[in-house]
Amino acid sequence: MVDVRTCTPIAPADVSAVRALADAAEAADGHPSFGDAVWVDLATASDATTLLLAQDRGAPVGALHLTSRPGGPATAAVVVHPDHRESGAARALVEGAVESLSAAGGGHLQLWAFGVDERADAFATSTGFTRERELWQMRVPLPLAEKPRWPDDVDVRPFAPGRDEAAWVHANNRAFAHDPDQGGQTVADLLRREAEAWFDPEGFLVAAAGESIAGFCWTKLHPAAPPHEPDVLGEIYVIGVDPDHQGKSLGRALVLGGLHLLDERGAPVGMLFVDAANAPAIALYRDLGFDVARVDRAYGRDVP
């Protein structure tokens, strides 16, 4: 018998239980169930964060992370231990998230699933959700033969902690003004990322134009995780160009610069995520040799 409890407040033991569930699911699926943003949010949980745990005879068998941002939808992600995926835990967690959002006044709810397949689509439909967004994980073997060609009006250098935060937030929020995930960043958000163990300013390329930032390519190294990730994986974590500097091929140069940096740091494969609706970006990545490796999907429904 599965029961669901709301973790209030979210205790370190609750986060540890979620981490254990996520590790078991990743070992079975070959990909994570949660993105980095979930772990950052759980580490600094606010009133906008809800964590639901599904338990079977007192033992955690599933978890759901629910959060909301002003002006945007509430977003949820769920993980269930591989041994309990037919127990009804996922359905109970999603129903709990709907009840929680309804009690808070309702709104639009997006449920994210990584590495989607027909089962994910069927589950979403059965719980009242419909497809809304897709993110593609794309990969390319490294190194690439093409070298970056930088516009004459930029100076390419590593990000400077303690100096570049405000300029980066300004450039990022202009580049992602209509993006529900990456837009609306704050200096506090950036500082939380800088405090992460993986952060390295040497892997964060900045194309500076005077005191402003024209564009950037922030990379991240993922350690090898056999058997599904036998080698170090190099990710273009965030890449953006300020609208005032678009049309100069700066975006292509930044992608190439980031990939060459990842190659120099020992990654045999480059990876990034792109919205499936972003046709210009996908065309650029395909031209550079990227192929789709995984599809993540958001399903949405209104909660009264």
C-alpha cells in the first residue's frame, strides 16, 4: 500500500532519500530523472518548493519535486524506484501534486519526463496531461576540425567571479527574454551555481564588448558514470548571445569555442540541450555534426 506524505519542512534525510531513489532510477534507465535545477532547489528550498515522498510500509519508493516561479507554470518532476514502477506510486505522487497546487489556488502544471517513450506519453494522458514542450539532448564526437572565428569587436576570456555577475545576468536575461527556464535569472541564482562543486570559471567563456557581455558559453564536465556513460561527458551548459550582437556569427563561434575547450579538458563527446521548437539553433547544431541522443518532454494541464 503506497501512501504519500508532504515533507514540511524538507529535511536533509528527505533529500538523501530522494538522492537514493534518483541513483537507483538512473542506474536502471541510463539517464537521470531530475535536472540540476531540482537539486539546487532542494538544497535551498523556499516556500515555492514542495517535496512529496511516496512510501510503501514506511520505505521511500518514489518522490515528486514541485516548484513555481512568478509569472510561469508550476513544474513537477517525479522519480520512482525501478522495483516499484507498477505499484501506483507515480500516479499517487502526481495526484498529490495536483491537490497541492489546487490548495494553493490552482494554476498551470507542467510535468517533466526525461528520456520519454510511449509509456511516458500513455501515463501523462491517463492523468489528464497533454504534450507541451520538448527538449532535445544533442551530442557530437570531439574534437571538431572547425575552429571558432571571433568577431573583431569582442574579447574572449574566462568568466571573472566577483566582477562579471551583473553583466552576465543582464546579457543572459536579454538573450533568454522569452525562455521560461533560463530567463529571469538573478545574481543570487548565479552565485548559487558558482557555489556548486562542479563550477569552474575556466570553463565559462565570455565574449566581452567593453564593460558588457556580448555572449557566453558556459561549459560543464560530467564525470564518467559506467556503464551508460563510460567516459567524461562535456556539456554546453548555457550558451547565449545578447540581441545587440546577433547576426555576427558569434553564436557559432561560441559553440565551437566551448566544444574545443571541452575537448582540451578531456571530453570525447560534446552535449547540449535545445528546445525542439528552436529551429535556427537546431540547424546550427546539425551543421556542426550534432545528433539527437535523448528526448525530454513536458506535459501540461490546468489545475482549478
